[in-house]
Amino acid sequence: DSCNFTNNDPLTLLFFPFSIRYHALHHLFPSLPYHNLAGAHAYLVENLPQDSPYLGLDQPGWWPVAKRTIFGGERAATATS
């Protein structure tokens, strides 16, 4: 249930203000102030290896995650086939 929404589209900024879009990072470092989350995320992206599990938590936006959560994603499509 933890992911990072790293795009800058207006709806993502509206639904996830104050750097809360770095939700996974917040769970890794809960005492890190919210105003430092974007910088910490940029540092990790630049310095972690490409196969890091953390990098797999980035999402293109909130809508794909909402669709998977609401409609069950690929499992729902497979179940109806």
C-alpha cells in the first residue's frame, strides 16, 4: 500500500499535497520532515542501484493505482475472461 507518485500533474498535486506523494519514502523514514521528502527521494533515485526495490515503488500517477485498488487490476480482468 506504499508507493511514490513522482509525476507533477495537477491532480496528483491536488490529491497528494505537502510531499505526501512520497508515501513509501515516508514509511522508510517516518521522522523525516515532509518538506525534505522530495530531496531525499531525488537522492535515493540518483544513488540506489537500478534493481533496488525502492525504485519499483514509483507510480506514474494516482489514477492507475486507484483503478487497481477499486477494480482489482489484472486479477479482475483475468477472473472475467
